[in-house]
Amino acid sequence: MKLDVDALRYLSKDDFRVLTAVEMGMRNHEIVPAELVDRIAGLKHGGTYKVLKNLLKHKLVHHDSSKYDGFRLTYLGYDFLAIKALVNRGVVAAVGRQIGVGKESDIFEVAAEDGTIMVMKLHRLGRVSFRAVKSKRDYLKHRSSYNWLYLSRLAALKEYAFMKALGEHGFPVPDAVDCNRHCVVMSLVQGYPLVQVKQLQNPDEVLETIVGLVVRLAEHGLIHCDFNEFNIMIDDNEQVTMIDFPQMVSVSHRNAKMYFDRDVECIFKFFSKRFNLSYQESEDEYDETEADVEEIERPSFSSIAKTTGFLDKELSASGFTRKDQDDIEKFIEGGTEQKDTTSSDDEELEDQEHTHIEATDDSVAENIDFLDLEDQEDAAASCNVSIQNEDEILQSGEKENSDELDDGDAELTKRLNKQRRRAIAASQGTRKALSRNFYKDKGGKSAHNSKIQRQSCNW
């Protein structure tokens, strides 16, 4: 999509107010009704329909009257909202030429107020070339409904977060400047994509640097998932810079090994074809007769230990679950504490209370285990004895537990005794089920009819 910002300077405050109203209405509507746009915009002197007509002329909104009269935001209108916000912040002052295009983004040159040249990346998910976003990316997570504008916004936020965190940890990435909606502003990398480079002075050193970046990312808990010659920039001094981060996942992802091996395979395959470099799979396959040929050992996912950092936890990378987060927090605090085998009887009773607090009529065996008698086999056999024997067992169990508990645990003892009585009643089936008519209104129509029938019988 061609970005023509000439119309941006001619749009008024009312135009941006109505454009923002359409954006807000698209949170709950695929096509926003014109009446809802008018209510959200709330223009003082009206004229919302006239403003919509002007926006429609510049292709900032799309009109749809198939089901009802409504409007939806286009990518160009979304671009204008993002650029306007960045201009108001003082981040961007001018938009230049397009310097790159991908399957899910467009890259433009922008200039700041002081003349600094930067890069503006506009995410455009939903193109014909890449529409399997729901299966290829995890932007939705637990959400079921979505639109392409919302997915583009999530992708931009994720890339900005990864870029900023990696830059703070010393990785060679562009400097993250700002982010708004589906737009990410970053510093300009003085270099060329690796795919455009035909010759290198030290290709083996460049390959070793790139492979070291893949391993270093894994040590920090991240996998790039799209680490190839298209997403690696190299300058005249053969300095490497990584780009494109929205698809990064955690090393705890279920497919982490596959993604890691794929990134490594893409790098070695490119250098093997372009610069005729070879590598060894493992130490066993290394041939000593070819010792004069420089070979770089290919890293394996199993040999990498994540000990450097926990960036996947900080950034909530894909595949990082809540359980992993709890385990890491315990590890940072100094490891999980082992359970004390000399715990008191009070703690054991409390654990039993939490475990068996939900006693049902069908789980008779669990209720008997909850009685905490001296011999569990005798307790299991006592299910079929008479009520008198069970009362004696209950009294003996209460006496033993009352002797073991301290004076301060009277409330706990009372709760345990109540649970034991419910278990005995459930095993004998002495609990009386309530009828369906138990909660009927006594003064209702049915009660009135019954009263009339009784009177007729008396006559």
C-alpha cells in the first residue's frame, strides 16, 4: 500500500476526531454504524457525515452498506493516526521514501526535528502473501475474534519490547525510539542486508559472529525464529546487526528445538552456498585428514544452558508458562525449600483438611481416609459395620486427635469433627435428600390450589 502523507497536512482536528471515533468503534464492531461514530465523535456543531465524506475521499475509511450503513478504518487511516500521534510527541517531523517491504510490514525513512534520519516500520498483517497469522504467530493467545489492524498493533508492541530489551542487554540491534499503534520508530542501520552481499573479506569470522548471536540469544532464553540472511544487516566494517523480532519465542516453547535448528540451518546453508564454507555436525564426524580446512562446529540446542538471563520471563515470550515463571522466581530466591520431615501433627491435619475438604457421597473411601484413624485397613472395613460401631470409632478418633492438638487449635478440631460426621452420614446414606418442591413459594398458585382441594374434601 502506497503511503501518501500529503493529505495529512490538510486534515483538521474534526477529521482526526472522527477518525479516532471510527477506531474506537472497531473494538466491538467490524463495521461501525454511522450513528455510533456520530455519538463517539461528539462534534460540537455536528457535521460528522460531512467529515466522513471527506475521509472517504482520501481513502482513510471504507464505507460498507451491505448489512447496515457503517464505516471501517483502512490501513492508510491507521497510518495517519499513528503518524499524527508521533508528530504530536515530537518524534517525527517528516516522512521520506520507502526503503523496504516485507510480507507483513513496510519500511519508510523519517526525519526528526533536528534532521536525524530514522526508520519507521508499519506492520501490515493480512496481506495475501501472509494470512496464516493465527497459526504462525501467537499474537492472539486466548482471544478468538480479531481484525488485521489489531493484530498489527500487537505485532508492533511485541517487536518494540524485544528490540528495547535486547538493546539494553548489549545485543547488536537498532535503537528503539518510540511506538504507537502499528508503527515502530527505530534508528537507521548503516549497512546492507546480508542477502545482497556478494563478497566478504572474512566470511568465517562473520559466520562465527552470527552463530554466536544465535547461541547468546538462547542463553538469554530467546529464539529468533526467523534468523536468516534477510534479517541480518552488515556494514562496510563487517559489523552484524539483527532486525525483525515480532516472532521471537522462549526456549521453553514446545517447538523451541525445531526453531533453533532451523535458524542455525539457514545461516550455515547460506554461507555454504554463497561463500563455500563448511562445518562439522559433531566431533565424531570430524575428519583429521582435512585439518587444513577451517570448519566451524554447528551448535546444538541441548548443549546450551540458559544461565545468562531471563529475557523470556521479562518479555512474556511465547511458550513461557506461569509454572516456568514460578520456578524461576524460586530459583532466583535461592532454590526451593525441601519439605521438613519433622513437621508437627497440626500441620499434617491442616494439609488433610485442605486435601479432603470437598467430601461427596460417592467418595466414601476418601472420606474414611480423612478420618485419620490409627489403622487405615480397619477404617476401610468399618464402612459396613453398624452405626453403633462407627460411633465408637468416631469417638475414639476424636479423642486421639484432641489429645494431639494443642489448646490453640480448638477451632481446627471442631472443623475436623464436622467433616468426620458428614463422612459417616454419607457412607450410611442417612442424609435425607430434599424434594424438588422444597423451595416452592408457600403463598404461590400451587399452594392456593391445594388449599381449595382440601376444603372440597372436607365438604
